[in-house]
Amino acid sequence: MINYNKKNFLLDVFKKASICRHFENEVYKRVTAKEINFPVYLSAGQEYAPATIAEIVKQKNLKPLIFGQHRGHSIFLSFGGNIVKLIKELRGKRDGCTYGMGGSLSIHSTQINMYGHDGFMGSNACIGAGACFSSNKPTIIFIGDAALEEDYVLATLSWVAKKNLPILFVVDDNNYAVLTKKEERRDWNAKELAKAFKIEAHDIKDEPKKIFQNLNKNLFKRPMLVNIHTNRIFWHAGAGKDRANVFDRYLQQKNQLGKKAELVDIQVKKKIKLLWAKN
């Protein structure tokens, strides 16, 4: 169990989220300007799930195996991935984090135990479960709400429950499968599904305090699934916007934390902009 010092914890999470947000904003500019002309999966608006979990893991002094989905920029950055290597990856350079061959889809870094996604929706669940089973290391598997519907994931949940593996499944639930809402796709929810397999499950908003309260006690003691409701700012792929006036957790937290967060926001924005200009 780690101690929850509200102000410090929230500010540390905000620092991670700020790196993610300003990185994605710079990517957005370059996709719009066609400097980057391959499919890009932006995570702006959804950064608080990986940022909060990464801070919890950091405070526990753990270094889990991480199996991200295609929307992996914020996962990589939250867990301490090299920003310059990610910039170079998105520029197709050989010294990128995936040697310029993964692009936005497959973010890979052995330095932070993060393994790139192969593009098959939900396949990272069974691959991650196999890695966890063979190593018995704490493992985090990130999937979207659409990937949760894939047979890769459903079969994996059943097997992981049987083997009682130390895995955290994080469902980044933005309510969309590209453009199709959950209500048009299924009549069940993530929490009900996990509990049917006798897996501890939580269904929460992307508020850092809620994530901490639900994950901290039993994290990696047994299988757990947390469905975190997020709001994507940009399209499924590319640099368009679905709708105006989307709730923005990052801005809400910045306002709540006040001057210290505002200073972090300014400093990080400047740093990220400079790194993109240099690389």
C-alpha cells in the first residue's frame, strides 16, 4: 500500500499527462500540415488513464510488462519512454523507438518493458497473458472498448482468471469503435463481463483519485480489469475532431490544481515544442 498525498500525487500525475498532451498537440500540427502522412492514433483527452496508472506503479517501485494498443503514445510517455525516440519514430527514422518501422501503431521499448502492438485488435491481450504466465511478472494490458469485444480478449480473460495471473487489464473506454457507439454494438458492459469470469472489476471515470482508490489495494495480487471512461479529442485516426465541447480531464485538472499546474503546463509545452524542432 502506498500513501496517498492528494496534492503531490495529483500534481505528479498532471506532469505525466502534460507531457502526453503537448506531445500529441505537436503531432496534431504535423499531421495537419502533412509532415506526417501515415495513419496516426492520437490519445489527447485519454492521457489520464495511463498517466495515473504509471504514477501508481512508480510509487510502488514496480516495472511491469506493458502491452499497449494501437493508441499508444500516452502509454509510452507516461511510463517513461524516451520522447526523442518517439519523435524520431513518427518521422520514420532508424533511431526511433521501433527503428522507424512501427510508426504510430506499434510503439516498442525494452527500456520500459513496453511491447509494440501488431495491429490485430485485442491480440495484445493474449500475448501479454502469455508473457505474464511464463515470467510471473506484473503485467498491464491496455485495450480499447471495441477490442474488449474481440475473441482474443474474451478467451484471454477466461484463461487469466483460471491461472490467477498478476495482470491489470485497462479498458480505455471512449465509447467508440472508430465511429460506432457501444450502445449500437453490445448489450453488456465491461464490469459485468469481467465479473462473469470471477475477475475483480471496476467501472470508473478517468479521475485520478478514483483510479487510485480502485486500483491501489489489490493491484497485481490477482487479475483485475478496470474500465476507464475517457473522451477522445481527435478522430480515431488522423487529426480531425468528432465534435466540439468534449469534456477535457486535462484542462479540468489544470484548473483544479492551480498555479503549480499552470507553470508545469507552460514549461512542458515549451520543452516539447523545442524537442520537435530539434528532431
